[in-house]
Amino acid sequence: MKILLVEDNERVSQFVVKGLQEAGHTVDHAGNGRDGMFLAASEPYDVIIMDRMLPGEIDGLAIIEVLRKAGKRTPILILSALSEVDDRIRGLRSGGDDYLTKPFAFGELLARLDALHRRAQGVNAEAPLTVGDLHMDPLTRKVTRGSRPIALQPREFKLLEYLMRHAGQVVTRTMLLENVWDYHFDPQTNVVDVHISKLRQKIDAEFERPLLRTVRNAGYTVTTDE
Amino acid sequence: MLRSSALSLAFGYIALGIIALVLFAAPLWYAWQVTIQEGRIEILQVDAQRLAEVYRREGADGMRSFIDTRVRMQIASERILLLTDESLHPLSGNLPVWPADVPLVPGNYKVRMELGDQGTQMALVHVATLGKYHLLVGRDNALFAPLQTRFWYGLAAAIAVLSIAGLLIGLITRRALMSRVHSIRQTVSAIIHGDLKHRLPTHLNDDELNTLSRTINGMLEQIELLVHGVRNVSNSIAHDLRTPLAELRSRLEELALIRPSPEETFAEVDGAVADVDRVIRIFDALLRLAEIDAGMRRSGFVPLDISDLTANAVEFYAPAAELRNIDLASHSEGALTVSGDPVLLAQALSNLIDNALKFAPENGAVNVTVRNRFDGTVEVSVSDNGPGISDSEKSKVMERFYRGDASRGTPGVGLGLSLAQAVAKLHGSTLELSDQNPGLRVAFSLPLEEAQTAAHAAAPQKSAAAEQAVPATVASG
């Protein structure tokens, strides 16, 4: 992916740029609003990471609004130290696609960037999903592994659907909370893990190769890779 | 001093008073003058007619002797009489000479003339021509002069009294006002210097300044409360972040000192990251609490189905309950629309359910119930059959960071109940803790949406009939 990072804090920038490069992405960095706006408007990026509060006369939300008005549809992840619910809503309303509060775990950022990129490539909500021998038909709501049908409760279906739509990518607990349960807070327990292990029981327990895997310190992924 | 509001007000009133006085006196003065003049002219004309009568009956000599008699008898001291021949030679009367200002044409005149011992006086005269003789009948104004003077003095005195009294009242008002403003200023400057305990002095009466003082006192009360709250929160933050920060610090310091193998170092670093995450979690919870307490989240109020929200929360915790064989069930009476903040309500409910699951025994039961109270509110309650909370602990559990004896060794930072309490407060309610014998029941209420209140009041039997327990999950095993 070609990623633009607009962030004024040097420490954070260094950490993010290095991490993204290690993950195999190309990263441009702008330290202020004006450079950020210039780069975002002139270069083709897959994803933009935008710090909300920037030095100088242009702040992150203003840049996003300008870009959106100019017809740029590049997915944008807003990075902010403002954690209040209203701030989040305001950020997304200005045209941002996702919102991540500082301080954040790098794994969370990476997973969200992948998800944004995948979403931007356009998904057919009705097309069947396949990971290895696991199949899901969003229309008939049928799930099979190999030839065996798997009965899922509605929420389990939604959970698996989200994981399969992001197959091969890491999905964090927060992303699952937000997208599967629409919970925008931290329940401070491991309930998500319990849901995952229940789902795992249904789709993996009786098969040789597990598809739903835990990624240490990050989240989960559905993949056929070893 | 002239810029004092009390004084300028007083000056304004004085000017207004003077204008009113003059407006009152001027027409009076005018009417008085006109009436007197008309009456006197009439009298003069009657006098002149009587003299003309005498002239007609007794001729010039008769008239002369008549005038002489009247002058001699001094019938009226203010009376002026003069009879002259055609060459203006005085024949009779009390004027030595025909006044220069009075023309010989018959009519009424107002002139200033020399009147012997009385000096120069304003006089009203009537001139008549009788044959070849000229007759002048007049009266001077001496009689009315003192009255006029008194009128003017009276007016002047009234104006003087008005001015002095007005000025005095203005000064007194200014003094009183200044002293009250001074005391307010002292209080306010004490507050500016950080002592929020001060209040503005108020009196029993309800004048403008007092009303203002009371309003300001109310504001100060609220500010003190808020500042106190902020202080409390920052103290708690300082206290409760110190522990994980201290752990983190010693972990890192130890790492630097011992320099263990890379494997161990990575494990320690992971531990350090977990410590930091714990600090962040406490921080986020506190920020959220502060945000709710500040009442800023009221903008997030929307109509929502509380039964649905509750069922979702129960469903979310169902697998966790299943793990410990706890029967977690939700009971509701069908859709109930309330006005609330969905994010916060979900969080509060999840905290309450999480708590209940922590304290319910293995194979226990946790019930989440939504009940229409038919008084315009909906009650949401979460009950468990765990050890419960002793009465002495009930008030403490709502305090921030308080962790009861039973919660030792369980995960959590001790903010769950205070957050639920803050959310309940934001929705105009409060958390009620009651005993289940055994177990704890936590309940709060939410305001029903208007339309729903009316509909349910109309058909309470119907919704009661629809009541049914909807078990979200059946305990396995």
C-alpha cells in the first residue's frame, strides 16, 4: 500500500513510518497541515492517516473536508488525542472513514488500515465468501465447511462474516466490538475472546486445519496460510 | 462622582420635577393674570360709566365735585382718577398731570406711571371722552404685587426643596449602592484569588441587586461543586494511576539493571505494554466519567428501544455466562422506546451485567429485566444471586475506584458502578441497590418517550399480557 501519514509529533511519526515500512508499505510523511494537504491532493495514495490536531492554520478535519469537496475518495483514518464520543462523530462526519484514539497499539492501526484499504476496493455484499474450504453465502445465510453445513446464531454469523471479509488480515478486538456489536466502548473484559472461541468450536474443532487464529497482542485472523 | 449612576438618576429626577413644577405654574399664572385683568377692566368701565352718568345729569361741575369728593374720601387707595379739559389741563382727581404714555383715544391701557408716594407702579387705566373733557379712571397693581411675589417665591422654594432633597436622596442611594457594590467586589476578588467558599451577602427583601446576588450565589455553588468534582477526580487519577505507573517503572528499571536474556526482555516489554494499556484504560474510563458528569453527552439523546438494547447486551455476555454455567436471561415487555444515549446506556448495562456475572456463583443466575412502570418511566434492573453487598458497603461501591472485599482478585479498576451511576444520573435517575437475599439487585429508570407513555396508559392490560420472559441463552450442561 502507498500510505500518507500527516502527523506533527516526531516520535509518533517515526514509530508509525518505521512500523508501516516493516509491514511492507510505502510511506510519505508530512509534518504539518499545508504539506499534508499538498501531498494528499497531488499524489495517489491507498490510505491516508491524518492527525486531527496539526500546527499551523489548517487542522486535520479541515484538510479532510477540502479533499472530500474536491472529489478525492481516498480512505482516511483520523488519528486523535480527543477520545470523547462527540469528537469521534464529528471526525467521521467531516469525511473520515475511521477514527483511532491516541495512544494506540500499532497492531490496531495496521489492522484498521488494511480494513480501510479492503473496503475501498469495493466489496460485493452479496457475493459468496470463501476461505479455504469454508464457504459463506451472505444471501441464503448458509455456512459450510467442506461438505458439512455449520449452524450459526445470527451474531456468530455476523462475526464470521466480518472475519471472512477481512480474510488474511488481522482484525482487532476493538474492530470486532465496533463492527459486529456496534459497541464504541471498552467492556474491560475478554468477552470477545469467548465469542471467538465459541465460533472456533463450530468452524474449526472437528477439522485438521484451523482457519480462525489468534494473533498475539493484536487480534484474530481467518486465513489458510500456515 | 458625577458619573455615578445613582447621582445621574437623581439629577434626571430633579430636572423632571422642575419641568413638572413649571408646567404646573405657568398656566396657573397665565389664568390668574387674565382673570384679574378682565375683572378690573370691568370695574373700571363701570366706574367710567357712573362718572359719565354724573356728567350727563349734573354737567362738568357736578362731575368735578363728585370726583373731588371721592378722592378726598379715599374710598379706594388704589384708585386713580383724573379729569382734564381739552388742553389736558387737570380739573380734578389725584393725578397731577396726564401721564405721557396714555393716549387720548378711549380704551383700556396697561401703563407704568408715577403715582406720588407709591412710586412708579404698573396700572390699568380706562380712558373716556366726555364732551370736551378727558376722563382717566385707573387702578394700580400694588395690591397684587405681594401676591405675585409670593407666587414666585413659592415656585423658587419648591424648586430649591426639590433639588436639595433629590440630591440628598441621590447621595444616600449612591452611598448605599456603593457599600453593597463594595462588598460584592470584595467577595468576588476573594473568589478570584481562589477561595470559592465565599458567597455574596443577601438580604431578606427582593430588590434587583439581591436577586442578582442570589443568582450569582447559585452559580458559585455550581462552580464550587464542579471544581470540587474536578479536584476529586484528579486526586483519584493521581492516586490510581500511581500504582500501575510505579509497577511499570520498577519493571523497566529492573530490566535496565539486570539485563536479562533477550527472551526474558521481550516478555518483560510485553508486560510493560500491558501495564501501559491498564493506565490508558483507567484514563479513558475517567475521561468518559468526567464527560458524562459534565452533562455534555445530553446531545447524544435519541429515541431507542431499551428492550432491544438490553437483549443485545445480554446476548453479548451470553457466552461468558455459559462458560461459568450461569443462567443469564433477559426479560422484557416488548419494545419500549425511551429517550437516551445508546452508547452510554450500552456501556452502563454492560458494566452492570459484567459485575453481576463476576459475583454470581457458578451455576448461578443473572436476570436482566426491563419493566414499564406506567408512570412515564421504564425500570432496568440487573440482579444476581451472589453474595450481595452489606448495607454499610452500599454507599461506598458507587465511589470511584472502590473495590469491595468480594471483588478482590477479580479484574477491573473499580469504575464500573460509578460509571453506571453517572449514566443513570445523566438520564435523570439514580442507581438503586437492593438485597435479593441472596444477591444484589441494581436498578435505574429511564424516561419513556411521550407517544409511548400515552399509548401504554391507554392500554396497560394489553402490554401486561404481552409480558414474557425471553431467555437469551439456556445454560448448557
